[in-house]
Amino acid sequence: MSLITYLTTIRFEFGASQGLADDVAELGIKAPLIIADKGIEGAGLVDRLKGVLPRGQDVPVFTETPTNPTERAVLAALDLYRSEGCDGLIAIGGGSPIDLAKGVALLSTHGGPLEQYAAILGGVPKITSAVAPLIAVPTTAGTGSEVGRAALITLVDGRKLGFISPHLIPKRAVCDPELTLGLPPGLTAATGMDAITHCIETFLSPRINPPAEAIALDGLVRALSNIEQAVAQGSNREARYEMMMAALEGGLTFQKGLGAVHALSHPLGGLQQVSLHHGTLNAVLLPYVLEFNEDHSGAKYATLRQRLGLDANADLADYIRNLNKRLGMPTTLVEMGVPHGSLAEIAESATKDHSSATNPRPASAGDYLAILEAAYSGGPLR
């Protein structure tokens, strides 16, 4: 078994989910609540988890997780958690079930309202070690939420805010690449681009953390070396293993902070008019942010080119654009259905997002609007 202890304890191998009962026992969880979504339930993965747990089919399950987790869903799951007398959580799925479970773990031991714990509202020190124990079982290779210290949740008033604390890092991450073998090509590509964006943005963050930068570079090389094969041949076990490791490494580097891509994709993901996939947004935005940041990142762009085996003068933004095309990703925000009238509001929200502070180049609302306009139409960044 490959057992990793870095920020948290990580069980990483094919079949790792079969050892879930050991994790539950080690954490002292007697009555877990499973957080999933309808797709995960329909794929039989919830029943698969129940089959290895001591309580078996009696374990309560919450499957009403929306594409982007909301405060309403957190409160609904919290009601179930309390009514069933639960004392811990198991989240299975992508970033949405895991982030929603973090919200439940927080509010099950901390008084409401949820808003007071948001990072940009001074909530970080309010989150204590009393957070209920959470085990995260990712079924996609992208978000890194299984080892991340943040949860992104859309409040009732429509704001998508980040809740950040080392206490929100799941107590166990159970990374089983076997659970990703059935992931469709489109979702494989979108989640894989999420992992790639995490590795790039954390590497470029100006915070000083050389170990995290080394992890980010390793994850980036793994992802870019395997994403196309994982998309084309979803049953390729080596490619699936490498993509899950890349996603994990992207999550392990969140300590450095992200950047303008996420400062924009967070409020875009909170739009009520259209449901937007986070990884796909990142894929579309990344080339434009790379152009915006290039003159403010020192030698780091040269390091990226060297590690990726590119020419010294290669255009990293075009490299990502070409990768997106090969993966069948959309190339503009208009293709994703983003309403043009929302761009100015999104740009303003991006300046207040917690990820904006660690972008290598300070960005104003005007800068963010220019990035959005370019990404909307596919035109040049002005």
C-alpha cells in the first residue's frame, strides 16, 4: 500500500476504497453520513461504499448535491446529519460533494449562519478543530478537494464564497483510481484541466513555498503527459492513476494560493442563469490569464517551458489553447452560455475573491473585465 501523510493521511492505490472501514474505525466514526450526488448513486458507487462499511445498507445518504454546492443544500444535508445522529461524514464524488460535506462538517459543530466563516469576511480564525471528521473519496481527477483546505459554496443570496481553514482538510483522503475508470471523456478532460490549472496557478503564486512548487511541477508534468490518453482511452489504468495523482498534487499545493483564473471562475460558477462546470471554466480562462501574467512571473515561465519540453520561446497560452482544442473543450465563454451582461459584475466580484490576492500580477476590476471580454469572444487580450 502507498500511504502518504502530508497535510492529511492519504490512501492511494487501486482498490483503496476497499479499506474504508479501517479509516472510519481509526477516526472513531460510529454513525457516518454519506454525501454524494445522483450521478454517483446511479453509477452504483454509493452501494459499493456501503458494502465495505460496518453498518452496510443502513448508512444514511444525502444525494441532493447540486453541480455547484449551495448553502441550501448544506443546510438540508445538515438536517439529515442531525436527525440520523451522525458523528462524521464520507464524501464521494467530485469537488461538489466534498465541498458540500465540508460545509456540513463545519456547521455540525459551529453555530450559524454559514456566511460568518467565509474567508473574505474574516471567518478563517472562527473555524476550529471541532469540525466533524470527514473522509473524502474522489471519483474524478481534478479538484484536489480531497486534500484541500477550502470549500466553495454559493450562499442563498447568490454569492459564491470560499471557506478556508486547515481544519477543513478531510481527515482521510481515499484515492482509488479504479473509481475513475468509467468517467466520460468530456468530464475527464474538464476535470483534468482543473488539475492542470491548479498546478500552474499555485506554481506561479508569489508566496514562498519551494516544496509546494516542486509538487506543483510534478503534478503538471504528470497531468500533461497523461490527460489525452485518459480522455481517449478511459480504461487505461496507468493514465487514470497518473491523472488522479496529478489532481492530488494540485490539491496539496493549495497552500500557496491560486490566482486570477480561480478569482474569475468562482463568481462565474455562482451565476444563477446558467450552470457552469468549474474545470471547463478554468480551461477557457487559463490561456488569457497566462498572457496577462507573463511579464510578472520572473523566470517561472521559463521553468514551465523547460519542464514541459517546449522551446525557450514557446507561447504557453497557445500551448494550452491547442491542448483544449485537442481535448474538445470549448474555447470561449459564449460557447458555455455565459451571459455577456454579467461580465462587469463578475469582474468586480473577482477583485474580492480570496484567490485574487495570490495572482502574480495585481488585477483591478478593469483588468478582470478585459480578460473576460477576451475569453468571451476569443479575441486578443487588450
